[in-house]
Amino acid sequence: MTSAIEQHFSQTYEEARGKFLLASDEAGLPLQCREHPKRGRDGELLAMDIARSGAPEATSLLIISSGCHGVEGFCGSGIQSFMLRDMQWQRFAKQAGVAVLYVHALNPHGFSWWRRTTHENVDLNRNFIDFSAALPPNEGYDEIADWLVPDSWPPAPEVALALDRYVKAHGHAAYQAAASGGQYRHPDGIFYGGNAPTWNNLVVRQLLREHASKASKLAWIDIHTGLGPSGVGEKIFGCRHDDASIARARSWWGKDVTQLDDGSSTSAPLQGLLWHAPHEECPHAEYTAMGLEFGTVAIDEMIDALRADQWLENHPDCSSEQRRIVKHQIRDAFYTDTLAWKEQVVEQAMSAATQAVIGMTRV
């Protein structure tokens, strides 16, 4: 079991993609490739790859996706490749009549370049808003923008002091919400939601229309990393607020399913969520979703890694040594490259997927 888990995790995007494609092919699943307009860090082709199991006419569809936040894909990709090679899991879903759509690398550019964002510096999980309307404000971010991503890195002492004063004055929860909730005015900052739908956004919507048009029941598990205790998977409710949907999610995955808007989640309230796209593209389906968020490092360490990486993006002329340090800092903030951690995340993801299939087959 141990070696079977380890072999599905990778050190680069290209290696991860190769393992996903091979596992899908050996499982006999049809594959689709949505090629990205840019190339990878090593010149490799980038793509959002899709494998589907189950009958084309299946009315129950479970989506399992990875890499929404690029560098977080090391975790999700390993889990997906493990699932594709787990024949017991494949038979279980098939016998239950549930089709499974594995979407590998929602953000392949960020995965390859060890960034959380798309090639436009957009946080994909803040990009699903109505861009024909006024962009949402984030006055908290506006106040601390220049301190979050300063002109020099490491930050000057006065920058650190300014952020400390903000946290003391407003509280850590307010700081986390301001920094990570999503902002639309600072394209060279962190957690930027963009000014238009990204390539990734458009492809996801196309996939939903193509694969979920016949689904009367639709479930989605989107795999993330970076928040909470190391190796622990927080089950974050992923639909629009609705009492029936929350009750259904908790009946599937347990009473410990958290919400973004009531303070029960390690995440701050967010806007522009990827998980809300099915409400718009598949309104006919009974929809149940969660973000499965696996802990890595302390939250301040994670945010500082993002700050450093954004500074690096804004200063491409920095030294190669500083680039190396920052890049490993960002990867380590979102991927714990130990066997124990990988065993934890695989076990919890398999449990969540199994619970989703059981939930979808209830009358």
C-alpha cells in the first residue's frame, strides 16, 4: 500500500501529467485534452486533461478536480492517479451507476511554474464573478496592498511593523479576509480575481455543459492544500448557501463539513468561487460540492510564501539564488513531500469520494 501511494506523486507538472495520462489509458478511460495557450517552465505542453469513467448516459456525475491553484496540483494529481489505478474504486463507482469525471490540472500553467495563479496572475478561485457588473470592492486589501507585496524582499522592518499594527488593530481574521478574500484592483498583488474570465474559467464552463448536461445529480470534490493542520482534510461546503444543500452535504460527508460564511472554516469568506459555476451551467441538476482542503504549514507562513512569490513575479531580474529559495518556499507551503502526508491525503480523499457515490445513490 505504501509504495502504491508514493509512486503516484510527482516532482514536476510534466511528470504528474504523464502519470495521470498513463493511469487513465491503462484504466481504459476516454481522454480529452484542452491545450493551454502558453508553454510550461521547461517548454512542455500545458493542458487541462479530462478522463471519464461510467456510461455516457449516466444521470449521476461526480467531478474530482486538481490544481485549481496551480502548485496545489502536486497533491490532487497524486490522488487522482491513485484513484485511476484503484480497480476496486473503479468497480464500486461503476456498479453504483455513478460516472466520474477526473479533471487534471485546472490551472496547468501555475502547476508547471510553481505558482498559485494563472498566467494572468489570476486566482482562479476568485475569477467566477459577473464581470459585466461592478467589480467587488476589498477595502481591507486596498489598505494593506503595498505592505503585502512590498518593493523589496524580505520586507523592510517598517513594512513588517505596519502589518503587525494592522493585525493588532483589526484582528487576525480581518487580516486573513482582507488578504485572501479576493481583490480586483491590484493585478500585481496576491489573490487577484482578474478583470475578465480566464482561459481556465471558460474551459471549465465548457466541460460542465458537455459532461453534465444529462446529469440530474452532480457532485464535485475539488482538492486544495494550504490551510489547516498538516495532513488534515477540511471539508468546505462548496455550493451557494442553501439549507437543503448544506444538509445533504453533511449527510454525505459528516457534520464536520464547514462553511465559508459562518466562521466555521479555516478559510476566510471568499468571492468568485469556481464551485459556483455549476449553478449557472447546470441549473437542472441537484448539486452538492465541497473543497477538500489539506493542511500543510501555518497560515502566516503560507501567506508569506505567496507574498514572496508575488514579489518574485514582479521582480524578474532578481538573483537566481533568491528565485530558487522563493520557489521552494512556495512549493513547500502547498505540498508536503513526505510519505506520511501522502498516505493521509489519499485515505481521506478516497473516503470522501466513496461517501459521495453512496450519497448520490440514495433515493
